[in-house]
Amino acid sequence: MKKMLKNQLVGLLAVFCICLNTAHAETDVIAVIMPKTSKIQKLEKGELSLIYLRKKLYTSEGNRIIPINLTSSHIVRKQFTSIVLGGLPEAQSEYWNEAYYHGITPPHVVASEDAAVKFVEITPGAIAYINACKLTDMVKPVAWISATGIFLQLPPTMQCSE
């Protein structure tokens, strides 16, 4: 009986691990993107946090920064928010309620990574995050974030499937 229970537990654990790996396979690396014309070349975690909390609104050149979020249920948003802001999107409602009281609105939300890329492509000052496999040559990456939360210094080698 113990052996059968142990085998079932091992089987369930294996299925859980496969599901977990599948869920994270699409977000192995996040690319933070800006328009090709942006003078910003690289952003670090602290600066991204300030931008996405709307505490930094302008670049050093005085250009407005327009942060874009994916929907709160999107896996890339959950990963980005967890790494950069230290929690899940749902946990930020109190922060945004207080900020709104002071006239600060949360970042715009778009429905998909493709929409984020298109918005960034045509909007000066826009910034968004996407699965690095969705990166196009119409925008430029300013940060690379691994699934483990490490900000990568160089563009990663990626295995993207269509």
C-alpha cells in the first residue's frame, strides 16, 4: 500500500513538474522594449520599478515615458511584476488606489504581446515587456530578464518555436 501511494505521488509530482515547465517555457526570457528611436540603451531593475510604479515619468532628456502593461492574468505580466515590482499584479490595487488619489494613473494595458510591440513601435516614449521570442526588429530591447529574475547583460541565445 505504501509503495503504491509513493508511486502515485511520484507520478503526480512528475505531471506537476511537466505542467510547470510548460507554463514557464514561453517566458524563459522577458525582453523590455522601447521604440527604435529611443536614446535609452539599457535599463536596470530599479529604474524599471520606478517607471512601472509611475514614479519616474520622464527620461533624462525630458521625454515622457509611457509604460505599457499586459493584462493582469497574462503570464508574462505576472512574471515581470513579480521580478520587477516584487509581487503579483493583483497585490498592487492598494498602491494604485492611493496613487490615483494623488492624480497618478497606472500604466496603460494592452491585450496581447503583439499589441504591446505595435504600440511601442508607433509611440515615442513607450516601454513594454514581452516574451523575448515575440521581439521584432521594429523595436529595440533595453533589458533582458531571465525566468529566474536575473537581468542579463547580453542578449540571450533563445530557442523560439512558432
